[in-house]
Amino acid sequence: MTKRVIVHIDRLVLRGDHPHDRIALAESLRCEIESSLARRTTVDALASLGDRPRIETGAVRVVAGAKPRRVGAAIARAVVRSVAR
């Protein structure tokens, strides 16, 4: 049976980045989460949780001056880690 997982990000709070970087950051976040969801273990972990109105990752720290794509990937990894616990 194929499992279906839908991830909806309603709000993402970003501090300290430039507005023009947000598109690249969001695209990186989407791609990294999509890639993680392609792994069976992640899908199984998500499916076992059922509906969750909120996922807390805590602060995601990145090196000052990090490229938006790197920041987006770091956020995505934090989301997947918090779900897979």
C-alpha cells in the first residue's frame, strides 16, 4: 500500500536574512523535505504519527553568511529529525 504524506508549512519564522534570499531558502527547504520523504523510514515515521497540527524543531543555528540553500536544507533536516524521533 502506498502511503501519502502531505506537509503544509503555514508559517516559517526567519530572523536575520535578507528578503531576496527567502525564495532560494524556501525552494531549498521544499527540495530537502521532498528528498527526505522519498526515504521509506521517514515516510513510515510520519505515517505513524497521524495528523499533527504543529512540529517544533527548536532553533536551527547556521553559520553567519551561510547561503540561503544551505539554510533551507538545515531547516528541512531539523523538521525531519523532529518528526523521526
